Amino acid sequence: MKRLIGLLQTLLKAAIFFTLFAFALNNQDDVTVRFFFGTEWHSPLVLVVLAAFALGLTLGVLSMVPRWWRERRAAQKAQSVPAPIHPSSPHPPEHGT
């Protein structure tokens, strides 16, 4: 069963790859991206889409860095604080007579 699921995952990844590859081949036309002050960038559409994706990914990762640092500091602080010592057996059981 695990082998079948692994095969299906591989086929899904291959299908996604070939779909994106066909998208890239179909979108090789040049586009013009106009920035401020008359600056322009002429490039194939697929590179513009790739650049936008990479920029979004970079901004997303950079926005998470402060939270990662806070979590890491908290984990290190929790590790450095000694745990309270608990007796292994609190009290022997009492037998009533």
C-alpha cells in the first residue's frame, strides 16, 4: 500500500512539473515591466512570473524571521532553566489498622 501511495505521489509531482514546463514553453513572449521614473524591464513572461514568485517567497521568509528568533530564544531559555526536582516516590502508602 505504501508503495502504491509513493508511486501516486511521484506521478502527481511529474504531472505538476510537466504542466509548469508546458506553461513556460507556451509563455516565451517578451513582456515589458514598467517601473517608476521610466525604468523598463524587457524579459520573457515566464521569467517575470518566476521573479514575482521568488520575491514573494523571499518576503514571506523574511517576515517569519523575527518569530523564529523569538521561538528559538524561548526554547533555549526553557532548556537552560533547571527542572524542579520531584521525589521519585512521594510517600510510602499508609496502612490503616
